[in-house]
Amino acid sequence: PEAREEFELVNRQTAYRAMSNLRGQTADVFSGLRMLHPSLQSPDCFDVVSMIGLVRMKRIRPGTPISFVRSETIAGDNKASIETSPNMTLDGKVIKANQIPILEEFSSRPTPVFDYHSRGEMIRFDLVGDDVGVGSLVDVFFADARRMIRRTKSTPAIQRITANAGINIPIRTIVFDVLVHEELWPEIDPELQVFDTAARGNADPLDEDREIDHLEMVGSVQALGNDVDQLRISEIARYVETIDHICEKMDWERSKFRAYRWRVEYPLIGTQLSMIFSRGQQS
């Protein structure tokens, strides 16, 4: 296992260097956070907050466009089994066209300006202007909420749910955290799967037709318990503060979450990380 891990790391690092040069952009750290909490308004629903952080993002070549894409982050047994609210800010306001859910408190100053484009399950962020030049480093964090997610009346109870993070820019390190409230899927730890998205786009991990895109890679999910302070990230000094900020805005108690993490150095661009939670039939 150690020899294979070293083999994969060396080759991922080579791929990272090549793609950084070709794309003309990179970031040191990609932070993907998903928090799942029972709805405070309806016992049959749950809420989800998704946060993306790009740390020490930069251009490698002058004038190179900087953009990244976020796909739908939560999926159930099938696409018809879940109803969701529109994307909302942490303050509960519907995100309108070209409104950026940026967390200014945790982003660089002056705050980078992005255009926000939503198309189906895809959201694309495009950096505006040339303020981020070659050698300039910026940090940017985005967060939004989906409230009162529920199964549709015509489908059975959701037995499996996935939290996903896609890699679509060259990055040195990804830290993918999923925090699940103690009342959701208790005593169930997630399974990790990695998918190739280069040919057929973002994967529904529960779709059997995407098994051909499944990649066997070294790594495992860490179960980190319910102490949020244990989630510190050396490269992101205020990471725990971002979680506290979300909990305050959403009126959540942070000690009620159990945490799972997958950290990878030089993740492959064009792949998707998925944590899958499975449970028995519930009424």
C-alpha cells in the first residue's frame, strides 16, 4: 500500500504541474464543506449548507481567465426522490441571478469580484478583471444553503444520500469535510468513491451506469468525531471560524455534528469525490 500511495502521489504531482501550466491558474488549497442538519421548520426535511474555499489562488500566465465550477452537492437515491429549495444565502434570502454568496469576512481584501452563472445543476464562478495578476495570491470563500430538502411524496424514503465535491482547477490539496447532524443517519459512516468526470461530466454516484467511471485510488475517510476544534486545517487559519459562522447564521449547535474528512494532495483535475451514506428503510 505504501509503494502504491507513493506511486500515485508522484504521478498526481506531475499531472498537477502540467495542468497548472496549461490552464494558467492554480490554488494551494480547495476546501469543500457540506453540513447536513434536520430542518428546524419540518421534521421530515433537512437543510444543507455548502461552502467552497480557494486558498492562495493565483494566475500563472497574464490575462488567463480564472473560473471554477460547482456542481450539485447533494443527491439521493434518484434524481426524482428529492425536492429542494432554491439556493439561499446564509441569511435566508434567495440568491438572485449574478448574486455572489461570498463570505467577505473570510476572503481577501479587497474582495475579489466574481460573476455567478447558474445553469441547471452547475454553478460557475468567473473572476472579473485582472486585479489578480501573476504572483498575486487571493483567498475566497463562498457559502449557500438549501433549506427543507425532502423526499417527494411519490417516492419511497431516501435510503442513500451522497455529498460530492468536484475538482475542476489544478490544486495542490483538497480537504473535503462532511458534517452530519447526530439525528441524521446515526451510527453510519460514509463510503468514499472517486469518479472520472472528464468524458461524461459530473457523476451521480448512485447511478449504476457510472460504475465504469469509478476510479480505484488510495485513501480513506477519517471519522473525526463531534469536536469541531479537531477540524483545524494548517493552511487555513480561520477554518473553524467559518464553521462557527455558518452555525451562528443557521441557528445550529456545532457540538451536534459528527465530522468526516478526506484530504488528498494533488487531486486529479476532472475527478469527483463522493461520500455516500446508506441507511435502512425508514418510514
